[in-house]
Amino acid sequence: MNTLLLQVLYLVAAALFILGLRQLSSPKSARRGNWTAALGMVIALGATVVDRALAGGFTGAGIAISVIGVAIGAVVGTVGARRVQMTAMPQMVALFNGVGGGAAALVAVYELLHFPLHPAFADMFPSAFSIVVGGISFAGSCVAFAKLQELMTGRPLTYPGQQVVNGLIVLAILGSGVYLLGFGNVPAWFVALLVLSLLLGVAFVLPIGGADMPVVISLLNAFTGLAVAASGFVLHNFALIVAGTLVGASGTLLTKMMSDAMGRSIANVLFAAVGSPVAGPEAAAGAEGRTVRSGSADDIGTMLAYSRRVIIVPGYGLAVAQAQHVARELADQLEKKGVQVDYAIHPVAGRMPGHMNVLLAEANVPYEQLKEMDEINDEFKQADVALVVGANDVVNPAARNTPGSPIYGMPILNVDEAKNIVFLKRSMRPGFAGIDNELLYDPKTIMLFGDAKDSLTKLVAAVKAA
């Protein structure tokens, strides 16, 4: 293929990547953004395969392998998108992200095998970088997947001297990298570099609790982007450089935004082991001597029906129960009775960035009803009822009132300022942070225990009958 034509096609693909990313910033255009970016990837992939085939870089077997690989990837991606439940979307994102990092690392290993004993630094450094970052992303994403899929505990797994061990692994990685860069391309050393990177990925994610998985997924996504960009330098592929840089930059910004939304530094998220079982007199005495007020679906339904404004606060419990469609049905019934209904979305509600937005968009909730935390927080004072469906830590006043709490300083939704608070929960178990929620004992709070979908279904019937 003509070199100029190839670069033009790569430029078109890069423009589509950027446009797709821009469209993803709004729920209204997010679906179109996915299609736009996918079209860019098809153009980039097609141009690369055709160029390599015309240049003689592909034999018949090489072309066949490429086509088979694309076909397998398309089938897996399509089946995953169609069959995986929204509750499992975070772990699917983690898994797909890890595959991207692993692919970048393998490409770097393959290229290193073809370098001379003393390659140029400009070739060697991107390869070593891609191996390290891609290996960390792959292994870390696999651990994140296992935690989210509950194949292992979501609690932080720590042991004495853990940070020292991790530091030694980092030093070993740096030493191996320096050897490769300074003393020659020896396969045993870059294989060791890959193994150490995989080990660090596992050790890096194990001590991070389930509550912090959204930030971890975002950070590992940035790692994958950086590894892919480095692979682009190795392969001299403009499209890979642009795509990887976009993913790396957006993932880094999102990680920072997510940690800010939690009121914590990135270092605290990654190294504080938040979510470990809480010990001490406060935790032990959390529920002792305190009572909660529970109500019936009929009474709560009547209260909702005669309210002027209701704010629904969705959380991971709504996702687990797959109750988003029933929540939309309840909102529809309330609106028929003249009640104003909005949804308060906390940035870290659920298990991945934008989890609640995606769930509610799937149920065709009007976009204008989805209100971000900064937009809705001052409006809880005017709400007759705040209906909390499966959320916990993101509404816990301990974030404001209890210094020393694992979530102290985290911006929360001001649910406690509503005139009445209704909690739909399965039990009194704490959230991911492992601490008691004092809002449950507020005199304004009414508990409705049970599966969120069942409870919402009962509330729909009660509102209709009111």
C-alpha cells in the first residue's frame, strides 16, 4: 500500500478515536461514540493487514492467522456484550483490559526476539516498557476480575512486610530493565522481566479492597493504554501510538477524578487497604443498643405517592438485583401522580466508573433525570423522600462526621438532609468499606428489608393503589 495512503488512513482512524472518546462523555452520545471508535479500529486494522500483505510481510498462513484472530475476537466480544449481565460488566471490563495489556507485552517480547544483541536504545526502551506495564496490567486485571467475580475475597489481602516485598520486586524489575538497556538483548533477562512484572501486578492489586476496584480498573486501563502506545513505537505504528496515548491519558485523568470523588489520594486508595475488617470499640458497638425503624411496602408506597419530590439513590445493590427496570417503573408511577423524580448519581457508586449511569440508561431512564453529585446535593433539602436502593458508603455521614473512619473526607450524597429517608437493603451488613452506616439509625430513616427488585415491585403496587 502507498505509504501516504496508509498514513492518511491511520490519521482518519486516529480522528475517529478522538471523536469517539468525545462522544463517550455524554450518555446521549455514548453508544454512537462506541460505534465511532470501533469504525476507527476497523480502518486501522484493515489498513495494517492490507499493507503488510502487499509488502510481503504476510505469507498466506500469516493472513489466515490474522483473519482467524479477528474472527475469534469479534465472536468473543459480541457474545460478551450480548450475554454478560450488567452486574458483571465491571469484571468483563477488567478482563478485556487485562487482555489488552497482555497482548502489548507479548508483542514486545516477540519484537525483542528479533532484535540484535545490542539494539538501539530507541527500540529497546519501548519494548522493555511495554513488557513491564503490560505485564502489570494483565496480572492486576486478572486479580481484579477474580475479586469482582467473587472467585476470591474482595477484602484486602495483606501480610507483614508486604510493601517491602513489593519494593524488592520493583527493584528487581528496574535492575533487569537496566541490564537489558545497557548490556544487551538476552532472552532470559526479558523473560525474567515479564515474570517479575506479572508478579508485581498480582502483588499490587491483592491488598486493594473491593470498594476501590473502580479506581483500580481505571488505573490499569491507563497502564494498558501506555503499554499499547509503547508497542506502537516498537512497531512504528502511528495508529497504535494515538490509540494507546488516548487510553492512557483518559484513564489517568479518570483515576484522578475517581480518587478525588472519594476524597482520598491515589496513594491512599492503592496502599491503605481500605475494606479490611474494622476492629475496635466503635465497630464492635456499632449496632449494639441501637434500633432501626422498619416499615411495610404499603406504608412507604403511600408516603412516596403523596410526596412532591423523590430522589432515588441507586447503588450496587440495585445492580445485583437487576432492579433498574423496576426502579424506572416506580418513577413512572410516581410521575403519574405528579411527583418530581430524580436520580442522584455518586461518581463511585457501583463497581466501575459510570456503572449507575449505564444501568439506568439500559432501563431508558431520561438522561435529564440523572443528576451528578455536585448538581443534586443541594436539592436533598427540598426532597420529601430520599429512596436509597442498595447504596451504603456513598451516603454514610461518617465520611463527614467521624475522623479516623476509612471513608472520612469522601464527598457523599447529602441523603441525611432529606425530610424522610427510605433504605432498601437485604440486611444490616456494612458496605465495601466494612463500617457501620449511622444513617440507618437516623430517626428519619425507614428500612425496607429484602431483595431490591422485590421491594421495588411491592412499592410500585403500593403507589398504584394509593
